[in-house]
Amino acid sequence: MKIYTNENNTATLKLLIAGNLAEKKLELQKATFEGPKSLPLLEVDEELTFFSSNAAAQYLFPVLDLSENGQCQQMQEWEATRLQPAVATVLTAKTVSADVKEMTQSLLRMVDGLLSKHKYIIGEKLSAADVSIWSTLYPLIYNPENQQSYLSECYNILKWAEELNGAKAFKEAVKQWGGSPSGPFSPISALGVPQINNISSPADSPDDSVQISVTQEEIELAQENWLNGLRNLQPPLKQEKIVLPVKGRKNILITSALPYVNNIPHLGNIIGCVLSADIFARYCRLCDYNTLYISGTDEYGTATETKAIEEGLTPRQICDKYYEIHNSVYRWFDIGFDYFGRTSTQEQTEIVQKQFMKLLDNGFISTQSVEQLFCEKCERFLADRFVEGTCPHAGCLYAGARGDQCDKCGKLINAPDLIQPKCKVCAHAPALRPSEQLFIELGQLEPSIRSWVSSAEAGWSAPARAVTRSWLREGLRPRAVTRDLKWGVPVPLPQYKHKVFYVWFDAPIGYTSITQCATKQYEKWWKPDKEYDVKLYQFMAKDNVPFHAIMFPASAIGANDGTKLVDYIFATEYLNYEEGKFSKSRGVGVFGTDAQDTGIPSDVWRFYLASIRPETSDSSFNWTELITRNNSELLNNLGNFCHRSLSFCVNSFNGKIPGAKLTSSDYELFALVNREVVAYVREMERGRLREALRRALAVARLGNQHMQAAQPWRLLKGTDEDKARAATAVCVCCQLCALLCALLAPYAPRAAAALRAQLNLADTCLRINPRNPSVIQYLPVGHAVGKPEPLFAKIAPELADTLRDRYRGTQTERAQQNGEAAKTDAPKVSNVAELEKAIAEQGDKVRHLKASTKDKSVWQPEVNRLLELKKQLTVAQAQPQGDTAGADVASLEKAVAQQGDKVRQLKASTKDKAVWQPEVDKLLELKKKLASAQSNQATPASNSADSVASLEKAIAEQGDKVRKLKASTKDKSVWQPEVNVLLDLKKRLAAAQSK
């Protein structure tokens, strides 16, 4: 076996140590390395080569225990994606910033904490994880200066390292390696590319081929694409208001797991489904695929009923409330759904009942008498989420398990199997009673499911395949599709009219009903004609896989109605919070509304969450790392390169793209960039979004290195030939900026839109050819660019500790610490004056965004937020506010004047009454309130009379509003919230009159 490596590469130590431990003879070969690919590589024989040092170490020194093997791979991936990049930065940077140093020390403290509990990294046995981490830390441990700076308080690491250093396998490996802990650790290639990647390939991707040098074929292809790539792009797809499949095009249907509507989504929920799906959808649109991305809230079931009881509301009111919260959070994160719907619709009821009846007619529905828990105190059967107790699974025994699933071990539970169950409503111990339920016969459908899975799973992510295979190994048994609840889709059989469908059965069908709400022709997507190429991609965390890979396909196969089955399931592992776990039910972690409150832009959150997306194993959110990656990757790498490139163009070439006389070295650079772009497309198509992001950042690093090597600022002061070389360098860098704008758009849409505006390009100009991804001439010679502006801002490193303290503990504990009652709702301002101020500020923000770009996707979320604030203001003004019943005369006069200006501007801009009539209605409402306030000011009455009078007036106005809404729509979800406001006002009036 041969190791191809370069000088002083610490990753080579991993292979040498693992080989010694396995008693394998390894031969070192020096590699000529001119591309930004990572060495070493291990050549086992002519047919087997490893390109990941961690995968090679695992191959040489495997962990035989399955559970320990999973832990080992997780730690190796953490070493490759978190620890190694941080250590590499420390070793290669001329000066180490305070935030990088703090992040590195934080990672080292984590390792030290593990070694304080165990002899080795994952337990009491030496593993490949020890080998990988020891090799990466070698330059820190055995260089006195580095040790003092980073490891002076990591006593457990030093003790562990010294023990390993004394072992024969480690001693001989260091001797054979021949490197020095003092470095240097980054020998420079012809392009000035350090040989330590920022993020290494994870352990499960040994197929990522490493080429030692740029080939002549790559150079010729780069030249061909540079000259002709733009004209090879197919015509842009016309964006239709209603997206339906197009014949002759690649049609992509994307769904993200429907978030349950009983709480605020946390960061793990967001990256696990909606954000991942949004990144992929934006990529698909870049490639001109005809794309429909839908999702919505999952609203039926016991969780809704439980939450409604907790908050003293009806299930419908809970759904309305949390639907708006979810919608608002996703808008802030710039999730670009084509349609975000809900499952509590008539369309859902009709489609679910229709599919059930087909299953019944085809003989796949049976009845069984089921022993269910019955609460005698509440006088009702208890659905799974109304029961809590101790998890019955061996090795878990978690005391807070729910009746459907254990949050700790993740396994599904039958409520009667819980140890010491209790009613969640009254804490009474329930008793078992029989109840007849309907079941789907999964066992009869199992052969068809197995056959389909074996043909479909090749395109699924590793977690999706693993979970599905686990379920099939255990065999499929009949599963209940009905339950004793009121809130859900009714069973369309007279003898079961008091029952509803189990939420696991109806929720996945929600994708079809939401598509129906979006397009009115859902069957074109879900039951497409053969001449239409439709592919279905579904995004979720791994706990949702059984419902998408087993349950819903079983229902569709059993119904035999031509419903499309999923082509690609891209499931993730779990995102942890610092050293613990996110939990929506317990309120642990950072939630969507929290992210908004930090003041950190949504693009930074999107970028960071994508960079730690748990694609092959669990990953962890870390405040220090969030800030460090913003400052290093976004600001210093990507933002700095784009700003410098465009600034040179503006300052030295009058803002016009200069002509370029490209040389062979320029085409070599393009060939290297093209490798990354090809890999970017490949990873995106596989649903490996984190890896695709790594490839995009590699392009920015290549651009920075080219800028540093060319030094146009010096060439511009030289001869005419030097100035021509400077022009070429600036042209090349500006073209790379345009490419980066396209590559980063799925991850950071606002920054990409700002950069596109600076490049002075329409959004249809920045596209990717997925059949031949490469650098092309996005910017013709003479093209005028706009004014360069910074894309990102530095975040103070000390903010990490502030935010860590602010979001410590649970939501309830944080609310109590702030001296408030525990709340799960998004914070809202109810004071009229504060709302008016917030509306003014948000209005300025919207105007600024609209002036800077025509891209609706950039400013529409802020417009939506402005509209939400205006809704809150309307509600606040309808409530009694002291003696003035909502506002004083001066503030109302000001509001009337501002609203009048707005109406005049809208009427001048469009004849479409639907646009300006709602604003006219608001103006009339404000004028009524002003007249009332002026009347009250002229003839003051007693406080009691004022209160009654203001309430009577508010009731009259609210009654008018309700009547108008009911006349305009039959959709109860639109006007019911306003009815609730009216009822509340009437209660207050009755109370005031009784005094």
C-alpha cells in the first residue's frame, strides 16, 4: 500500500499510525500537487484508493463494535470539518485573530472535556478517532509556543497525548513521517494554494477523486467554456404565477417536512427541513429546472389539542396563531416557498378521505379492538400525546417520554407500553379500555414496499437509507389509522363518525392537498402523464423518514391510484445545541424568533446552518463558531474578494470591465475553479448542501489567491504590458465575482442580490449549466458595474458570550429570568406609540431595499413584516388605551396625514383598485377614530362612562369589520380571529357595565 503526500502534512500521520496499529506496511511517495485538493491519499491496490485520510484510517484500523463505530465516525467528521480547519488556520495564518483563537480554544476544551470522562476519545478503547485528533493536534502539543497559547489549561489532552506518544505505533509513525511540529505546514503550489483545505472531505465520501495536477484536457475545456459557455445556456424558463409541469423540461417538485403547528420552530427544525429544501430549490431555479417548492403546517392531532388546552384556546385558534408565527419566522429566514399552506383545509379532507376509501376498497384496511388508555377523571380516551411516562425501551428509560415517541432515544412508542403512564391534562393514572380502530395492513404491502425501496434508495441520503432499512429489518405490522379525537380529518364511515384519522396517516397526504391549494391541479404534479419528467425531492430530519419512506408510500401503493412516489429523500441527522440537544417541547435551544432578535442578518444564519448541516452524523451549533465563520469566511474570504475586485474595476477602469489577454496560467486557474464548480453541482444534486457550500467557498479562496499573486495594484503603476496584465487580472476576478454570486445565491440570497446589483446584472443572467458547469463570461468587456458596497459586516467576537448567556436554559426559564410569565409566542409590541415607531422604521427599511434592487425576493419579506406590524397596530388601536381609547388626537392626525400620502401615491402608481382599496379603508377607519377622539376631547365624561363608551364604539367598529370579512370570503380561517376579537370586546363591555 502506498501513501501519496506532501511535506509536513499532519494528515499523513493518521495513515502511518493506523497502519502501524494494524501491522500494515505502508510506503511513502511524494506527490506533485498543483490543485486545491487534499493530500494524503492511500492507494491500497489498483482498484481501491482512499482520498479521505479519516476514511483511510478507519479502513486500516476499524472499530468492530457498531455503536462505537458510529461514534468514531462522528468524531472523525467533527475533526475534519471543525477541528482541523481551525488548527490549520492557526498554523498557517500570519496573525491569528482573537475570534479564531477563541474558537480554537473552545474546540480544544470540548476534546479536553471528553478525555476527562474517558481514557480515550470515545471510551476506554483506542480508536481511529484518537489517531485522527492526535495527528491534527500534534503541531499544537509538541511546539512549546503553540502549547502555551492553546493547551496550557487542557491537562487531559496533554496527559492523553503523552501516553499515545510513548506507544510504539505512534513513535515509529512520527519517525517515518519526518516532519516537524514547528512546520511549515502549507507548502505553496504555483498558484499559491495552501495544501490544507479549510474543510476536509467527510469520512463517507471516498469517491471524491483527487487529481494531482491540471490536465491539458481540463485547460482546453476551460478555454472552450470561457469562449462559448454563455451561448450554450438554454433560454431562461418563463416564471409563471402558477407553476405546473412543462413538457421537455426537468420538473422538480420539492417538499419539506410539514412543521407541527404547536410551537415556534428551532434552528434544528429549520436546517433539517425548510432551509435545506429552500437552498436546493434556489439551486434548481439557477439551473433553469421548472421548480415547485411547497410546504405548510401540520395542524391536526393531539399535539394541537394539548396546546389548545394549555393556552385556553380552541384548536383552530391555536392553528391560526402558530401558522402566522411559523410563516413569519420562515419569511425572516428568506425561505422562498412557492406556496406555504396548512393541512386543516377542505382540500385535505377530500383527498385524505378519497385515498382511504381506495385503500378500503382494495382490501388493505382492517378493524381491531385496541386496548387504549382511558382517563376516568377527564372521561375520555387518551391519544398518545395526552400521555406521558417512562420510555419502555431497554437502555433508555427516559422519564419524560410521550405516548407516541421518546425524545431521548427517538424510538416510537405505543402509549400503553409506557411505564407508569399519566394523563397530561390532569396527571391522573389512566386505565386500559377496549376501543375499535381501523388499521392499514402494512404486512400485506411489505413485498411491494421492499421492491420499491430497493429500486429507489440509491438516490437517498445515508440517514434516510439507514432508517428505512432498520424498519424493514424488523418487518412491518398493521398500524392504526384512526383514533378517538375530535380535531382531525373525519373518517367517512357512519359507524366511525366519532373518530378521526391518525395524524401520521393524513399529514404526508398534506403535500398533495397543499399542492392543490397552490395550483388547483395537483394531479399534474402528483399523478403526472408519462411524457412529463417529474422528480420528487423530500427534505426532513431522520425522525420523519419512516412516514415518508414507509407509511405514505404504503398508502399510495395500496390505493393504486397513480400517486407519485418519492425519488429522493434527503434526510439529516440531528443538530445539537452547544453541548446539549435542541428540544421544541422543552424549549431548549435557539428558536426562529430568537435568531431575529440577535440582530445577526438572516444570510449569516442561513450560511452558518448550512455549513454545519448534519448530513452524515449529528453536528452542534456553537455561538463562537457562528461569529468566527461570519468574520473569516463571509467577511474576510468572500466579501473581501468581491469588494476588492469591483473596487479595482471602478477606481482603475472607470467602472467598466476591462479587456483580458488570457494566458495559459489564467486557463489553469479556470480549470481549477471548474473542478470546484463541477463538484458544487454534483454535491447539490446529491443533496449534500454543506459540501456544495464548501466548494463555493473554495472558489472565493482561489480568487483571493489569484488576486494576491497577480497584484494588480502594483502592475497598474508599471509598463503598458504590466497595465494589460493588471486589466486581465481585474477582469478575471470580476468574472469570478459573478460566478460566486450565482453559487452563493441559494445560501445567502440577500447578499447575492446585493452583489448582483453591484455587478449590474439581471437575475436571469446568472445561471448555471448543470450539464457543463464552468466559468463563463458573465460580464462582457465594457460592461458597466455599479458602486461596490460591503456585503457583510464584522460581528464582535465578545457577542458570543452575551448570546450564549441570553439563550441558556429553557424558554420558560429565560422568560422567568426576565421577570415575565413564560411565553412561547413571538414577542409582539402592543403599545400604539411603539408600533407607530416600529412601522416608520420598517417603512424606511422597505423603501431603502426597493431602491437598491428590483428583486422582489429581497424586499418582499420586509414588506410582509411591515404589513404584520400594521395589523398589530390596527388591533392595538381597537383596544382601550387609557382615556383616549387607542390614541390621542395629535397621533391620529399624524397617522391620517401619513395614510393620506400613501393612498395618493398608490392611486398615482396604479389603476388597480385591489392594490389601493385596502389602504383607503384604513384611511377611512383612521378618520373615524380621529373624529371620535376629537369629540371625546371636547366633552369629557366620567372614567366609567368613557370606558363603556369606548368599548361600545370599538364593538361597533369591530362588528363592521367582521361583517365585511364574512361578505368577502367563506374561508373561516380569515375572519374567525376577528370574530374572536369581537367576542372579547363584548365580554369586556359586560364587565364594565356591571361595575
